[in-house]
Amino acid sequence: MFPTSYFFFLLTLFLGSIISISSTSWFGAWIGLELNLMSFIPLIALKMNPLFSEAALKYFLIQALGSVLFISSGFLFLSFSSFSLLSIFLALLLKLGGAPFHFWFPQVMEGLKWPQIFLLSTIQKLAPMTLISYLMTNTILIKITALSAILSALIGSLGGLNLTLLRKIIAFSSINHLSWMLMAISISDTSWLFYFLIYSFILLSITSVFHKLQTFSLSSLIQSDQSSIFHALIISLNFLSLSGLPPMTGFIPKWIIIQIMLNLNLFVPLFFLLLSTLITLYFYLRIVIVLILLFNPILNFNMKYKSASSSPSSLFLKSSFNFAGLFLPLYFIFI
């Protein structure tokens, strides 16, 4: 996935996130975010490729803008605390790629390879989301977070319709999942951390399969070694888990957040979140139905049919996490 020399940048990437999370001041958090940014740029521009360079430049400019807004707001905290907290929140939302500052996220994702997509959708979001959770003592910011969550849910679901590029589908899917995490941040720390962990594992299994097949669009997915029943089944179940369809693992964190929101009478945000989940399920099913059709070699319109070959067990191990939800009913039986 990465050349050996780049493991140093991966180390500093994690270190930057840890510094931001454990910092006791906004200045310390800013240093961590900058270290995180400067470590991720070399990981994007692995080769002298115009597409990678463009993605790296877009990412750098947006993150630099967010960092400038963040550190400027931190200095204003003593004089104008309310305005400063709002500016810090907006800067972190820009760094996350949450609505209404989502515009850069799909464009940057389009120029990345699958391992970098996984890092951008998970590790790169950990520090900003943790810093946002520190701001959730202000009632106005909690309401703004809920509004941003509703916008992210709608944009993440509607933006993914009629797309054939897998990277953009995953990008809008990530924006949609961010809406659930933002809503969970405004409620409790435990629920958003649990959601983030489950989402990371599901995305790891999806990006691992796509990285192995080297597919970036629906057409290349159909024409690849996709005639393998193993790959078709794994990708289908992974997408169903990502959509939060019961009884897959992806449904469990959504179920918990739904229960908490119902207890707190947050019916309006919950309506938009559930509506957006149904829309995202539609464009996941577009991919899954094509793969199910390819189970049968007679229906396969590849010119060359490849028999189901034995795939490495690592893919199955990464994807087996998605099936943990199937054993959830046993938990209630034993109780």
C-alpha cells in the first residue's frame, strides 16, 4: 500500500491526532492538526502523477484555510468567547468536510487511491471530531451541530445518486455517516466513538476489496475479476453493512443512536437522518444488484469467464466483522 519510507509519515500522522486530542489548549490542538496535515500530504502524492498532485494541493489549501481560521479564533477566545467558539467549530467542520463545507471532500477523494481514502475518511476525522466534542458545552453550538448533521445527511444522500464512480460514492457516503456522528457528538461521547469505530472497520473491509481488485468505477468493477462469487458476496454484504441494514453490524450503532434520540425527543433530526439512510441504501443497492446478477456465469457479460478462485483469507477476516451483527439476537436470548 505504501513504500517503506512512508511509514514515518504514518507514524507522525497518528502522533498529530494524539497531540490534538490530548492537548490542554487550542494552540496545542492546532500544532497537532498541522502535524497531521503535513504528514498526510506526502501520503497522497506517492507518485509524480497530476491527479495525485491536484488532490494534494486541494487538500492542503482547504486544510490551511481551516487551520488559519482555527488559530485566529483561538487567539480571540479571551476577548470574544462566544464568537471564538463558533469560529473554531466552523473551522473544524471545514476540516471534516461536513455540510455546508463539504464541497472539497468528493473532489479530493476522486484523486486518491483506496488506502488514502480509508485514512482520509477515518483517521483524519478523529482529531477534529474529538475537538468538536469538547465544544458541546455550549447550547447554541449543540443546535448548530444538529443543523449541520441534517444538512450533511441530505447532501450525503442526494449527492450520491446517479454516480458511477466508486470513490465519489464512498465520499458522499462518508458525508452521510458524518451526519450520524455529528448528531452522536451532540448527545454523548461514547455513542459517537462507538459509531466511528464500527464505521472504520466496515470501510476498511470495503477499501481492502476495491484495492485488491483495483477498481474505481462500476463498469471496471463489473469487468474485473468480479466473476468470483467470493468477491461479489463480500462486496455485497459489506455495502449492506455500510448502509446500516439489519442484521448487519452497521445497523448496531445506528440503532443505539436512534434509541437515544427517541428518548431525548429529537424527532425532527431523526426523521432527516432516517430519510437520508433510505436514499443512500438505494445507491448501495444499485451496486449490489449488479453483483448479484453476476453470480450466474450465464448472465455474466464479461468476455472471459473466470471461475471462483480461492481468495486470500485476509479479505474474509477483514469482512467478517460485518457479520458480527448476525449473532446479536443470541445476546438477547442469553440475557
